[in-house]
Amino acid sequence: MSAHRIIAAALMLCLAVPSFAQVDLAGRVAAYKQRVQLIEDQDAIENLQATYGYYFDKGLWDQAAALFTRTGRFEYGQRGVYVGPARIQKAMLLFGPQGLAAGHLNTHMMLQPYIVVAKDGKTATARWQGMMMLSKPGANGVWGVGLTNADYVKEAGIWKISSLHFYVTAQTDYDLGFTKSALPVEGPSALFPPDNPPTVQYRSFPGAYIPPFNFDHPVTGKPLKDIPEPVDTVTGRGAK
Amino acid sequence: MTRQAFIAALLLGAAPAFAQTAEQKLDALDTRITRLEDTNQIERLQRLYGYFVDKGQWTQLSELFADDATLEIGGKGLFVGKKRVLEYMQTAFGPDGAREGGLANHMQFQPIADVSTDGKTGWIRSRAWVMSSGGWGLPLYEDEFVKENGTWKFKRESGPFTMYSSWEGWGKNALNNTWPDKFNPAPDLPPSTIYLTYPAYYIIPFHYPNPVTGKVFMPETDEVGAYAAPPGTPLQEKWRKTGRLVNGSQPIYTPPKD
């Protein structure tokens, strides 16, 4: 018997003997692979949304719109819903020219992500905190803050935005602050009307509104989407 | 033993050892993946805490805490137990829900999460950036978490304030730290630490060592104060001694190193 044949025989024995262990090991590897995949997916989504923010900040509307799925939805404040990358790209021109221009500041920070990837790894949702530092030519600077609720879908291995809803929470004149100034959100554009009206009527500060929590409570496991909305004396929402 | 038999014996002998090694490797992998999941979950809890504060969701917020958890914010003192956490929030800040004319964003940034070797205890150092209808604020956090039946919860929240100011801005305005009877309810225990906020100066101990030197950075424990004047001047000496640490009833642990 040659050394090669002995080695071959020995290897066969090795493989044959611990068959239970082999199955168990394969199962463990598969389970770990899935857990790592979910972490990688969350990381990819974090990068996707951050990238969207970097594009949006600088008026790179073509780049930002390309992150959406074919039927992706974009809704900003009370401006209504635009559907599909081509319409979204055009709608973004309402924030300034492609690439922006002198005097524009369009910073929308993408912070504090709470990302939930579906167990099957095909879809995900997230909530983001968004500080805003804004300026337009001829106007004073603006401080703002808002929340993003987004949905994502994995198409051919690539995560894309299937829905992005940015709720402007509050905006104020840079020099005055919220004690003295509350700037309202803009409604649907007459120049380039949305494909659908706003999905919800709300006012930014001093109005109070809770953008729905799009995930379950991590400790109780109960849904958070039914948290009662505060009373709004203008829209009448929440009033008994 | 012939050389060939020796090789075969070696291979056969090695086989179970190899399988065992694979199991051990998988165990180690499991530990590493679990650690990533755990630190991720701890970061998420801290972020969600902030989202609940933003909208006055005190009941949901209190559900993030273990039954015997403690909470200490600013100079208000300690609240012991999940029920007291809820009572504190609802008494001090009103019933659940957001209200017209109110903005209380406590944005949660810059988390550094760690987990103990046994995977049962976690820590985070992180900050909140407060943008509110009243002005600006900068709380820090050194929080502890516990994994109960596979679910992470707040075990201790320690949130000392760095700075609070009105919309006049911190160049012109600074609010004092809070204190136990500044507003209701009264705390269950006095503050673990006495300190002053900006323009005075306090460093809550880090739960982890310097990641490069490996050494634990210990802030001065007998004197903390403001950098208010050139070193050595009488004014600076006075400020340096302002805000002494008392012996904390809630020590900050350094997690064991692997």
C-alpha cells in the first residue's frame, strides 16, 4: 500500500466516522452564515442611507434618485409622493439645481439608525434622525430636524430604497431659534406636482406629530405602530 | 511501526482532534458573532431610548429597563426600579405623548458599546445632542445593560450633563445642573456624584480602557472643576476644587479584557 493510498483510506475513515458531527457542523455553519449575513445587510443599509444623505446634501439628484427601486417612493415633509427614479430626480430639483449653487446649504444628516432586517434578508425598515443645516441664496440660515422612515429591498444582491419618507419635525431661523421662530413645511409643488398627495397631514413644530414607529418594541415584542398621535388643534387629529 | 502505518495512525489520530478543533473554531465564531449582535443590540437600545424621549413615550421607554434598573440623569439623583423610572418621567415631564409647542429631541450619537466576556453584561458610552424648544443640551451616557432570557435591557442609566443653554447660545447662557428637589418627584437615592455643568467641567469615568495603550484613564477623583482661568491663579484654584466627586454608590466597571 502506497502512502497515498493509506492517506486516502485514512481520510475516508475520518469523513465516515463522525457523520453526526459533520451534519451538526454544517448546520452550525449555515446558521452562522445567516447571522453574519443579517449583520452585513444592516451595514449595507446603513451605508446606503448615509450615501443617500451625502448625495442629497450636495444636490447630486441623479445619484440620489438612482438609489431607489423602479417603483421607489420619495416623500419629503408635506410635498407629496413621487414614484420612480426619474420622477424623484425631477422632484429633487425643487430643493435646488443639480449640484446646487452658491449660497445653498442642503445638509440633511443621516444619524441614529434603527435598522431591522427581515429574517429572510430580502427587505428591511429603518428609522433615522436627521439634523438639517439649510440655506438658500437671499435667505437666512435654517436649523432643522426631522425623522426618516425608510423601507429597503434587496434586488439581485443589492440593497435599494423602496420607500423614503422624511418627516420634517421642526425648522427655525438660525439667529432666532425655536423660542422665537418656527418655520412651516412646504406643501405640494404647483410647478412639479407629486404623483400622490401626502400620505399624512401633519404640521411641524409648534405642531406635534409622531411619525409611526415602523418596528416592534425590542423588549416587549409588541408593535409600536399604534402609539397614539398627539392632539393637533389645526387638523383635528387626535382630538376626542 | 512502519513509516506508512505511522502516517495512517497519525492521520486517524488527528481526525477526531481535527473535528474537535472545528467545533472549537465554530464555538469561537459563535462567540464573535454573538458579540457583534450584542453590541449592535445595545446601540439600538440606546438609540431607541432617544427616539422615545423625543416623543414623550415614557411607558415604552420604561419597558427598555430591567425591573431592578436604576436611572440617574443630571444632578437629580437615582431612581430605582422600572416603575420608578416611569413615575419619574411621567411626573417630571408630563403624561405619555408629544405636545404642541414642545420639542425635546434627544438625538443619540457616537456609541461605544462593549460586552463582558460571559456575554451577560454590556456597557455603552454615548452622547445625546439635545435640540429643544428651550435650547441646546449635551448629556453624556455611561450606561450598563443586562441580558435577561436573551433580551438586552437597561440595567443602569447614568446620564450626567455636560452643557445646557437657552437659544441665546452657550456663549451667553448656561443652565445649572439639576438637583434632587429642583422638580418632582424626589429621587430614591441622592446623586452618586456631585458635579457642575458647563462652564464647569466633569468627566464621567470611562467603562473601557484606552484602546491603544490599554490603560484605564481615570479622571481626577478628588477635584473636578472648570478651566476658567490660567493655571495657578486663585480663580482657577477655586474652580478646580468645585464639584467634588463623592464616593459613588454606582461604580463604573471596566469590562474584563479577553
